[in-house]
Amino acid sequence: MSYDALIIGAGHNGLVAACYLARAGLKVCVVEKNNWIGGAAVSRELYPGFTYSNCSYVSSLFRPEIMRDLELSKHGLQILPYEGGAMFTESGGYLGMFRDHDANRREMARHSKRDAEAYDRYARDILRHCRFIRPLLMRRPPDPASFRPRDLAELAWLGKQMFDLSEMAMYDMIRFWTMSIADYLDEYFENPVVKAYQAVGSIIGTALGPMSPGTAYVLLHHAMGDVDGNVGAWGYARGGMGSITKALAASLRAAGGQIRAGVAVEQVLVRNGRAVGVALANGDEIRASRVVSNMDVRRTFLRHVAEKELPGDFVKRVKAFKTRGSSGKLNIALDGLPRFTALPEGAPNVKGDMHFTDSIEKMEAAYDDWKDGRFSREPFQDVMIPTLIDPTMTPPGKHFMSCFVQYAPPKIEGRDWTDADRDAFGRACLDQIERAAPGFKNLVLHVEVRTPRELEAEVGLTEGNIFQGELTFDQLLFNRPVPGYADYRSPVRDLWICGSSTHPGGGVMGAPGRNAAAEILRDMKLPAKDMSDAYAVL
Amino acid sequence: MNALTHYETPLLQTPFHARTSAANKMHSWGPWAGYASVLTYEDLAMEHSSIRNAASVYDLCPMVKYRIEGPEAMAFLNRLTVRNVAKLSVGGVQYTVWCDDAGHLIDDGTLFRMSPDRFRLCCQERHLPWLLDSAYGFDVAIREETEEVAALSLQGPTSASVLAAAGSDVTGLKPFRMADFAFVGGEVTISRTGFTGDLGYELWTVPELALPLWDHLFAAGAQHGLRPIGSDALNIARLEAGFIITGYDFTPAPQCVREDRLRSPVEMGLGWLIDWEKGHFTGRRALLRAKPKWAFVGLEVDGNIGAEGAILYHDQKTEVGMITGACWSPTLKKSIALAQVQAAHAAGGNLWAEIYALRELHYAKMMMRARVVDRPFFQTDRRRATPPARF
């Protein structure tokens, strides 16, 4: 049995790549070490009757072109918009988020009239950055050190994007890509709660604090998606984030591809500098003309490829690639809806993202703990109750609560996490929610606590980094994952990488998988069937 | 501001809401600056007709208002805006615009000089951070006061008669002047200003006096054809008068995502406002350097179909601009339009509007000649005559 392409890992990017390759006529197989598929876009029932979004929990970046190309709607995927959101303050108040522009302005004006009126200019500037980066997502990044015609053409295209900007916009662009979100927000806003809420997207999944340079870009990474054209908006995948990978799996099977779960890869087989298949943990081998790894770049090359097959310089750079874990996750089954006492009865804010860290300084303090090798005593949380919108995940009246938590280091003071550490981490998060919603803990039926240890062990994310590598400027575009290999290739011929370690990075975008498939098909001189270009940015 | 339940009322209600909602027989509302605003109360043609034939009342409350006061308020406003504020005497009103450092238009508005050191700036968009930042180094206090003022626009040939019947003698009030009048224990400021190009006044008071003022006006206006009008009727009147609206006829710089959409005052036909001699003002240096790429023109379009949103072509072939506002003018019996065109085509000559008219699910596609004409399209002596003619 031999395949044209063997994909390691049934995460969303591996499945996206597999779908496009299968549609182009390749014989494709996806192997997955877990007994279930999904990677970090996964929904499992860990408590009877409750479906969780165990890892990723909201969707905005998943490319609509991919949903359309792969007919994911036909295969069951629905992305639902959500409303609301609130930043609870220590003083017992809150700053709410509203979809309506004027309701939102009036809410901000409760905290600062000036900031309420500063929001338009801020939103304009963020949108300008989004418009610049959007067209880059579905292209192989150009290599500025290469003189190949294609790289030169891509560089010329990128240069034109730059030169279409005014002088001032160009300055702003370059500053923005390297600034801290704290400095950036100071240029627009004065109120600490307003700033804290805006900063939320700048630290998620990143082992940096809001005062670290580079966090402004992380914010953009979370703002550049959309739900049906509503740029910056996030939504739920109906039935949990696993619905994305389930729909991809169905699309893949419909295109003739295979998925084998519970099959762990031990080693990529390399013969004469070419990948020829994989050796499995059970001793079996699967032959394939090419191997595509959905694992992160460190896991792929440092654990599953023999070092002697790789150039030393490449290995060194892969080892230096930052995959520092920064986050954990609590998945909670609730017997009823908690009452967040700061919110007026009936306020829609509970349907969106909720947070308890009401200043940049407190976010930074939470990061200080991470630097000291501890989880944050007062963690930053991104709490959602998707079952207020999605009726399919729990029985009526019951709820699923997803709590994304920062910061949690890959190791506790240099040693591995213990179960006791994990439980203490979980308690710190639950206590924080209980303070905003007294009685909350009495509603808890089951909690799954995931630290970087669990994320690495189960999902395979090195150090538990949810983006398969930090989204800092030194690790973006032609430097992602390492210089010279931003084209989804590796030093081993026919060994490709397609996960979020590659351009344009993580966040359940699907773009790395799609771009990798495009490069593979180009390499094979095959037309990319059913693969759309990025929608034009008007 | 009690905003804790604003998710229940995402649109604010103006102080006149009890009356405007009762009169809004078509339940036709639209959002304006965060307020529920009436589009058409009952009948668009009758409402527009009342502006040109009798008298009309329009609820102005959603217009954004800033209070600017202090010893250096005048100096600050002279720096902020392009006109010479030193020439604005107490009791006077100035139509003006202001720009960012690059000379791009931020907004237009009316500036009221309430006292030597106190001004009110009325405009379409919100600018508090810009005003505060611009005030750096000036001894001036700036406050947003939109919700503290209730305002009505009373426009039309019989509007002075309505006010006379209401007990306010405005016969001596010249255009762009204002005066205070006692009203049920308080005060109403009446300015001879408006957005219709006709005889008209704007009435300003505190929210507590809003409903008594409305009732008093309508009682006085019963014999003078007074009726409430919505934004749709006002829009036709303002097009006839050739007035622009920020956000419709140009994109304000603070919200403009696409840099090629930014416009200077000169490009919007507002160069006449600029006082180059008054000293420095924000955007002056950039405006001196800039070569206008665009021009803003009034057009008369052949045929009898409104040309809203039409693309403009030179010689029926090359795209050279776009119509930003248009209507069939009931007053002029012509199809009129406001448009942005490339500067080279400011004089017109061979301009054409591509119009799509939907008739029973089929588009009639027309290429209609568009002639550049002077604005305002509609001129009436009523607008300036002091004392106002009786009708």
C-alpha cells in the first residue's frame, strides 16, 4: 500500500491540505496518533451529554475561501456569530461590548467620553493594518534573499502594497508591527479598563505581556478575521470547534481520502535524502511519495526525523524557534447559567467573551508570574459560554463554559507540571470566576483542566504553544518557521510541513494547510483543483 | 448617562421623542448619530412641499455639539478651523470646516459665538479627542454637550410668521445671527440658520423645555401650514440648496480607511472658506502645497430619473467620478446631483451619468448627459430678506 501523500496529524491544517491534495487526484492518507481527530480544533464529550470545545473555542480566522472550496457547509459546518462580551472590574462594575456601534460608544462613554470618541480612529487604523495583511495570508511569503523570479515577483507585489500607502501610513505600519500593545493603545485611549479590553487579543496564545514589543501585531492577528464580512468579529462553530475538523474529514472522505486514527508515527522514513513514508509506533511502515507534517516544526524535525538527515544549521534554527507555551484551558460542564452580578439582568454581554483583568498593569503582572516559572496567581481569562447561542452542545438549561487562561508556563520553576500544580491552577481560575459570579462553583458538574503539559501530551503542541510557534515578527512571513524554509518545504525532499508553525501562523485559519497543498501541487506540476485565490480586499 | 441598559435601547430617544413618535405615522425610523430619527412622518412629497411652501419642523437633537469656552477659545478655534473666527462677532454663526495636519477634511459644522469666550460647535461626527488634542497649549475647556441641548429646525416661507404667532419677533434677525427669547420660565435661542436654503430658523433650548416648545410651536403654526418633516424630505431640500453632508458627500478623515478617499476642503468646493491670511491653522501648510486631484460639482442631469449613486463618465467611456447625492427636485423640476469628479473635469463639458432605473424587476440602463452648474441649484430671496417677506 503506497500513497501519493501521507499527512501526519488530523488537525485542521493537515485535513485542509489533505482535502486539496485529494481533490487534485492524489491518493491521500491522514494518520492521527489519537483515537479521535481534530488536533486543536476538537470537540469531545468528556461528561455525558456535554460537548466541549476542548482546545480552540472560537472562530474568525478560518478562511472563508477554504470553507467554500471544500464544501464544508454541505459537510455540516456552521459558523455562528456571537454578541456581547464584558470586562469585569475589580470595583464590581464592567465595560461591556456591543455589536451596535452606538450602543458600544455609549458604553465606553460611561468609562471615558474621550475614549468613546477615540474609537473610530482606532478602528480605522486597525482596519488599515488588516487590509494590508489580509492578502498575504493565502500566498507563500516571498523570500527577500532569493533571486528566483517568483520571489522577485512576490517581493515586487509586496513592495507595491507598501508604496500604495502614504508616507504617514507607512511609518505607522512599521511601528505597529514592532510595538507593544500597551504603547499602541496609549496613543488612542486614556481609560485603563478600555485599554485592558482592547488589549485582550494581543496576549492570547503568546508568551509575552502587553508591555512586550510585538504584542500589537498579535492583536492584529486576532482582528484580521471576520464572520461574514464583519471584520474583527469572532464566532462559534456550531457543535463546537470539532465541527470544523469533522466537516473537513467528511469533505476529505468524499474526495476519496483516508483517515486512520489511533496510528502514531514514530519516524519519517528518509532514503537518499527523500521522504518515502513513515514508521509507526507499532512497527508498521506506510509508504508514500511524500510526507506532509501537520505537527509543529520542532516536533516534526527534532522528534520524528533522524537528525543525521538534516543540516546542522537547520536543526539549530528549529531548536531556536520559540514555541513557549503560555496558556491553559478549563472546560466546564455547568448545571445552569452562572449569574455575573455586575451585569444587569438580561444583559446580552454574557453571550460573548468575558474577562476579569481590568488593566494592562494587571495583565503584565500575570505575565510576571510566567517569567518566574509559575502560573499566574491572578490569571487573565477569556471566558465564554457558547451554549447561550449554540443549542447543540448541552441539554437545555445546562451550559458549557470555555475558559482560556494565561499565563501558564511550560514548566513550573524548571520542573514538570504535577497533577497538584494542575489542580491548583484550575482552582485559581475557578476562584476568579466565583468572585464575579457568586454560586458559580455550585453549578460545576465537571472540569477538564489543561495546562501546557496536557496540551503537549495530547495535542502534540510543543511546550503547549497553541500557535505552533509564537507570532512575533522574528517568526513571521519569510522567517516562519525558519529562514529559507517559509515555502512549506524542508531540507528533506518530499517532506513538507503544513501546520501553524508555517506562514501565516495559528488561530484555526486553515491557510497554512491550503498554502502547503498549493506548493506541493505546484511542485508536482499538477493544477490545484477547487482551490480559490483569496477574496479581493476592496 | 445611564447606559447600564442601553442594550435595550441601542438608539437613544431625543427629548422630542414623545411628539415625534406620535407623529411618525409610517413608523419610519433611521439611526442618526446614535439616535432614533424620523425618516418620513407621513408623506415625503407633502413634507418637502411644506419646506418650500409653508413651514416645517425637523428634530435636530442628534447633531453632535461641543461647548468650547475660555479666554483663548477664539484663538483655539482660529487654529482649529479654516475660517477667520476673529470675524465672528458675539451672536453670530459661521459655517466652517476643519482639517487634519495633512489638510484632509475632518468635518463641517456651524460655529455659534454665544459670548466673547464661549462657542458652540455643531457637527455630524464626534471629535472629542481631536478637539482636546488640538487644544494643547490653549487656555480653553471643551465639553461634549449633545444631550444637554434640545434643538428644532423651523424652515420655510412662513417660519417667521409661525414664530411671530408663537410670540417671538424675529423680523430683525439677519441670516447667521441669533437672539435669545424668554420661554416658560426659561429661554430659547433662535438662530437664523438652516439646511434648506430657504427662510428658516433653528431653535435651541434645554431638554426640559423640549415638549412645551414643540407644543407651543405647533399651536402657533396651525394657521401657517406647519408640519413635522423627516430626514428624507430634508435631504431633498439640502440637495436643492447644494449643501453637503459629511459621510455622504465625502468620507471624514478620522474614519477613512482607504487613503485615496481622503479629500481636502478645496477638493470639496470649500476653498472659499479658507482664510490664508489669518495665520496658521491646522492643515494650512499641507493645503498650500497640495494640488487638488478632485473637484466637487453640482450637476443637472438630463431626463427625469434621480441619479443617486451613478458613476460619471467622460465622453461616455472613461470613469471620472461619482454622484454622491441626487434627486428629482420638486422645486426646480429637474434631476439634480452633487458629485466628486477628477479635477480635470471640474468644468464638465462632456460628462455622463450611468443610471439604472428599476422598473418592475427590469433595469432601464441610461447614459444621461450631466451639466456642471453653479450651486445652489435653488435660490430664493426669502433666504436673506430682512425683515422676512410675509410669505
